[in-house]
Amino acid sequence: MIVDDAVSSGKTLKASWDFLEAVGCEVVGCGVVMNQGSRWKGVLGEEKAGKVCWVFECPLLKRVDDGWDVRE
């Protein structure tokens, strides 16, 4: 089981997942606190993405001149 604070791009989660599988572990699921968007689903692929659960969704933000805005 992998536990992470947030998933947005999916790159860090995929690297961890791939490493664990490469050394012989079977990852049965992943729990994250914050789901930021859905780009990560394409990075992980359908099978792995189906094993990810999260506590709440939070938009991925970007800095703009007068504060913050939701990143597309």
C-alpha cells in the first residue's frame, strides 16, 4: 500500500509504484489525502488509477498577478 499527501501530475506516484514493483512488491492500492485534478490518471494508466483512493479533492492552482487561479 502506498500512502501519499497529494497527487496531481502522477509522476512521483508512478515512480514510487514502478520502483516497488521492480523490487518485487505487489502494490494493492494507494491512499492520498488530496486529489488535484485528473492528469495523474493518464500517467498511471487505467489499472493503477483504479487502485487510488483519496480523502478530498482540491483544485490545482497557479499563481496570477492578483493571487491564485485554478490551473486547467
